Amino acid sequence: MRGEDDLKYPGLLADREGADPLAARIPERLEPGQLVVARNRKWNGKAHWVVPGRYLGEDRYGWWIFQGTNEFCSRPGAAFYTRSDAVLLVPREGDWVATFYDDAHPGGVRIYIDLAVAHEWNPIRPKVTEFHVIDMDLDVVRTASRGVFIDDEDEFAEHRVEMDYPVALAESLQELANKLFQAVKAQQAPFDGTDVGWFTKGRE
């Protein structure tokens, strides 16, 4: 696990040796159709979800990745083949990523926002890029049955102590979760149906 000072999340850490703290958030040489493997880990370095997808393109909100039905997803102790299409939005700024699901999702999930830091793109071979992020437990979710809610607050509270989350970061994430909750509930962009066009593009 890299040290705290090596993490790249805006607004909380100062630049080191003149380096641009946002540089890792901007992907290089991405082309529509190429493979993007999203790799999540926890604050303590433990591996979390690995989800493959296909890069679609970008807009003013960020970079969009199509994660189709029957893709193999895994984390330590769990694995499955997806049963619905999804599109992942990696935002240009902010400590989060959002996955949008279609009506086929077996749990009725429509939007699942992971509070996450240390966004980083790593080209590993021609036309293959990994997207890395640290999952910080808190989620903002919209489902067909429950509406919008903040999930895993208990896990966040436990890990905040067990993994020694920096105080400023933990407070920032709690505030951000509340803002995202309100944005999803009010259907503010990009949670206003912007994903529909990207679903169409991903299915072409």
C-alpha cells in the first residue's frame, strides 16, 4: 500500500515536488472500443472488485466505459458473470465513480456511486488500460424499489477506525456522500438520464 502522501485526490494533499496531483486522473491514448479493466482496492491495500469494460468516449462529465452482460467480475472470495449491461462514469473531478445499470439488473439497481479516491489510469499494453481507484466504503444508490439512499455507513465507520482513515478525508467523504445523495435524488446531471446515450453507444 502506498503511503498517504502518495494518494492523488484533489483538495486534500499538496503537490509533491511540483507534480500535478490531477495528472493521473487524465487517461492517455484512450480510444473507443479498447479494453479498460477497472481495479478497486481498499485503503489497506487489499484487492477488491475487478471489472472489465470497453471504453466509449468522454464528455464534460468524464470518461464512460461500457460493462456488458456476461462479463466476468471478481474480488477475493467472490466472482460472477454480470446479468445486465452497465456504464461506468469516471468523473473529471471528485472522489467518486458512478455505475449506471439497465432495467435487467436483478436487484433493480439503477445508479450505484462508490465514494472512491486515488483515481489513476495505467496503460499496460496497446489498447489495454487499467483504471485504479481506492474504494472508501460509502455508496450512494438508487434502486427501483427503495429510491435513493446512502449505503454501507456502518462499514465506513468500522474501517475509518480499523484502517485509520485521515480525519480530513473521512469528513470530506461524508459531506460528499450527502451532496451526491441530493444530486441523484434531484436528478441533477449527470444523474438525469445522461447515461442513456452511452448505453446506446455501448450496444452498437
